[in-house]
Amino acid sequence: MHLEAVLTSSARHAKPVGLALQYGTAGFRTKAEHLDHVMYRMGLLAVLRSKITKSVIGVMVTASHNPEEDNGVKLVDPLGEMLAQEWELYATNLANAEQHELQTVLMNIIKQEAINMKEESCIVIGRDTRPSSENLSSAVIDGVTALESKYHDYGLVTTPQLHYIICCRNTNGEYGDPTVEGYYQKLSKAFHELVKESHSCGAELRCLNVDGANGIGALKLKDMEQYIQTVLSLKLFNDGSKGKLNSMCGADYVKVQQKPAEGLDMKPGERCCSFDGDADRIVYYYNDGHNCFHLLDGDKIATLISTFIKELLLKVDLTLKMAVVQTAYANGSSTRYLEEVMKVPVFCAKTGVKHLHHKAQEFDIGVYFEANGHGTVLFSKTAEEQIKQLTKVGPTEETRKAAQTLEHLINLINQTVGDAISDMLVIEAILSLKGLTVQKWDDIYTDLPNRQLKVTVADRKVIETTDAERRAVKPPGLQEKIDDLVKTYSMSRAFVRPSGTEDVVRVYAEADTQENADALAHDVCLAVFHLAGGVGDQPKPLR
């Protein structure tokens, strides 16, 4: 390793003195002007990760659903997974090292992991459409080349496309062709195979309004459209031609504001969906005949997909272990429907998609979605092999047909990470095959009214949780107070958790009516304010 070259290049990507950042589920994410040194150093770290895993490693420059002036970076592991948790600390230490400490921190990682610096390495790089992304991507490349590594810059790609490409490259093409073109061909072929079995040919099921969040997803969906336009008509809004990324649009905006994206021409009963800025989240919605807005979020998506898979599994008669993984934010009605009606086991994981992904890997078929619309389905090798076998030697025509449907579904799903384009096509295929309108999908179960609030505190670390963040163990007395408050409302629950990025405590409450959910959320906010060191004015009741 030519350490002098590394340090000389690093001087061109100087770190602001005193700036401290932490690598989390979303990687690093902050104002774009603070990230040049981080990008360079993540280029270095990606090379080290590639050498020790003897695999292609990915670096994605994106800040997902954040405002356009922000940016960020995520490292992607060999099978398209997020960076191994133990390496998150290395990323944080490397990003925060002052210039004179960089050599020591770098050498410590090499020594601690016993990395052979003569091992070959290869990095693939992608970026979203933010104005800052191209320069920041160049900083990553500077870090990669400083350690004399090979690299391939894929330029503008969605985050899920980069995850897909990495998995393909590290499985010698077994997962698919490691190109964006290969991605389009794999998904579109599976989608065509699924929908050709459909008897639903009505116009309502063939047209979809898509809010592209003025991001990379809009660009890539335009490219994808030519592959699917004979079976699905897309009307694209917020395509990046004039609007600002994630501004008044996108999945996060729709989910939080509980209203359609701006600029969307939405008629009653029409299906609409929104991507986020890097196209790894999706939510659906529609207006009913009374012009009332209805949101179908990650819980509704998980329920639709898992119900469809469960019905197919009953037809093929395979004893595969299937489960749905949710977070504490999942609506209680979705959990009850899955467990009591569909008889599908439901597990709760900590907030953060990496926690759901790891839990889902414990099952033959693991469906996971956060309420924000980020999720996918994982099939074990055993499940895939048994399903594929039945497509050829199933005892009946119905068995073989159901197995073929499952096989096409496996090929349509991006198992590496949540993927708005893939999830959209999965949903459209299921609705078409089952002859469901968006209203009928929504009617499968009714969400309990809920409310999310936050309380500013002096130090969020005073809040400690357990049971996948559903119960508070500190400060003393807080959980007991929440339990007492919950008892005063019907069909209610509430929990609190510290924010991962700021000194606020997030509060979630649900109950039988919106009025009661609002009141419970406010009562819990007051308890947090008084017991966890609230700052500023006491929380006021919602009106």
C-alpha cells in the first residue's frame, strides 16, 4: 500500500475540524458540503472490505428521501446486503479521524482484520440525481484509486439497481445479468409471465399514476416503461424535469402528510403510488368517491404480498416456514389480520430495515416491510429449490401452475433490498391476478387511527428500550405511566423511542378513533416531557 499517495490524496479532501458523523442504517447522511472527505474515506474502506471478502463491494451516493441539499453514502456488501454491522464502527472512526490521525486509523483496521493488501479488489459505484452527487462520487473514486483498486462507475442508478448488480457480480451471474439492462429484462420477463395468467383486462387495472419524487426512480422508470407498456400503462408525475427532489412529493411526503404528492392529477378511484428519492421505498394511495384520501403503506403492501404467497403455498402443499417481519410502527390491525385471519406468524424487529432483513433471513420465506414502504421478500435456497422442482414434477396441473407463479414471483422480487420498481410490479401483478381494485385491496382490513409525535429532550440517551423498542426500561416510571394511559383508551397501544439522529423522543399511539389516538399520543408526550427532561414549552393538545 502506497500510504503516501493515500495521505496526499486525502489532503485534497480535507475534513472540517471537529465535524463528527455516525454511520447508521442509512449510512452517512448530512448536508452535501460536509461530505467530501467522507466520500474519499469510504472509497478507502470499500477497498479494504473488498479485499477481506474477496468480493465486489458497492458504494452508493444518495440521501434517499432527504431534501435535495443533503447527500449521503452507503456501502453495499457482497450479496447486495447492507454493510456488516461490525464494519459500521470502522466507517465512523475513519470518517471522523482528523487528518493527522487518518494513517493510524487506517492501519488499525488493516491490522485488526488481518487484511492482505496484495489481495485484488473491485468497487462498483452508483449515484442519485442530486446536484452534488457527481462530485461526491468522484471523491469516492479518488479514495478507491488511492489504494490502486479496480472500479466500475455505473453512474446514475437507483439504490436497488446497485444492490442487484453487486449480487449478480458476486454470484457469477446466477442472480441475473450484472447490468441495468439485465435488471430491466429480468423483472419485465417475470412480470409478463405473471400477468399473462390474469383474467382482469379492465382499464382500471392497467393504468397506474406514479410519483417519481423528481428523483432517479423517475428516470429509470422511463427506461423500464418500454419493457412493460403492453401490459401496464404508467402515467409518470414529478419526473425531475421541473420539480425539486423530494419537495412536496415522494413516498415520505405522502406517508407523513397523509395526502397526495403535489402535481399529481388524481381522479377518484385511480391507483397512485410514490417512490422516494433513490427508489427503495413505495407507498400506494387513492381518493374515494367522496374525495377522501386513503393511504396503503408498507403494512398494506406486506399483507397483500404475504396473503398471495400463503394462498399459493397451500396449493403447492409445501411445508415451508413463512413469516412477516414488522416494526413497532406497524398498524395493529395489520398484525391482527395476519395472525388471526391468515394464520401467518408475525415478528417484530427494531426500527431500521437492516434489522428486519436479518430477522426475515431466519425463515424459508420472510416478508418484511417498514410502514414507510421499504421492504421486500426473502426466499431461502431450500424454498427456491423446492418450488422450482414442483414446476416440473408437481402431482397435479394446479400444483405445477401455482409453483410456476411462485417461481415468477421470486424472479420479480429484488431480494437484495427494498425496491420501489420491483415492489410496484409485484403489487400490480397480484392485483391483476386476483382481480382486485385498489379499494378492494384497502378493504382487506381497516387501519386503526394513529398518531406520531415527537418531544424535544435535553438528552435522548435517557430513553432506553427493549422488546424491539416497544417498551421503555429507562427512565424509571415512564413505561408504567404509558401502560396506565393505554388502559384508558379502547383498542389502544403506545410506545416511545429515542431518535437515532437528534435529541427528540418519538411517540407513537393508536386507538379506536382518531380523537382517542391523538389524545393518547399527547398524554404520552406529556409523560415523556416530565420524566425524560423535556426542553422548551410543554406539548400542547392536538386540535
